[in-house]
Amino acid sequence: MPLVKGGEEIANDWIFAADGTVLPESAQISVSLARFLALKKGQENGPLPVGVRLGPADDPAELEPYLPELRLIEIDFPRYTDGRGFSQAQLLRRRYGYSGEIRAVGHVLRDQIFYMHRSGFDAYETRRAGLSEVLEALAEFSEVYQPAADGPAAVFRKRHGA
């Protein structure tokens, strides 16, 4: 699966350790939110990962005290029709000020990538789009109407000099 970040295809150096599997000792690991919280509270043994994968039903507020130590937050899109990941990314960037990598994983479609970027994603792991399609999607629109996590001023603000 291609991993696109910063306008180029990069190697994926991260391993997602599913619940119940043994945590590797010397790798960059991401785990589920539930497993991460159990490790932090000492309810499970193993190395402390610096990556977390949020599922659609997970609340990003639970990560707030740990955000400074996290290097990666993956947000899973199990189906293209489930848009809760957009809200999770917005919350992480705008409300909680997370500045690390937010990666879209799972069912990531080319048509969603521009909006994912607007929501705060900066990396995309997709089976359905290569580098050229991702770059094309990111450049698809030159102006936006809604304020978002990616920062560019909305058209109405530009028009009214605000």
C-alpha cells in the first residue's frame, strides 16, 4: 500500500500491533486506543508505543494528556461512508493542538483526500490511489469556503478583507 506524505511516497516504518498480539521490542509501533490506555495505566505489559490508531467510535479527548509524547496518530476508515475520522482529525488539530503526524488508514479514497487534508491529515495510506492521484487530489481546488485545520483563509474572508 502506498504511503504518501509531504508530496512523496515514503516507506512505512510503522507496525500496527493488533490487540492481543505481542508488542515488538524494537520497532515503531502503533496500537489501538484501548491498548494504549491499558499500557499507560500499567494494566498491560510491554514497551510503550508512540503511535495510536483511532477507530471510528474512539474519542480523541482520551489522548489529550498524552499528545506531546505521540509521534503518530492513525485514523482508521473501515468504510468510505464513515466520516467520523474527519471530525477526529479536526479535534486533534484545532481543539487539542496536536502537531504530529495524522495518517489516514483503511478505506481511503482519492475523492476524500482533499477533505482529509483540510481536516488535518498529513499522510495517506491508500490501496486505491498512487502518488500522482494523491497529489492531484490535494491540488484539486484553489479556493475553499469553510475554515478548517489546514489553515488557508476561506473565500468570504478574503473577499471581505478579514
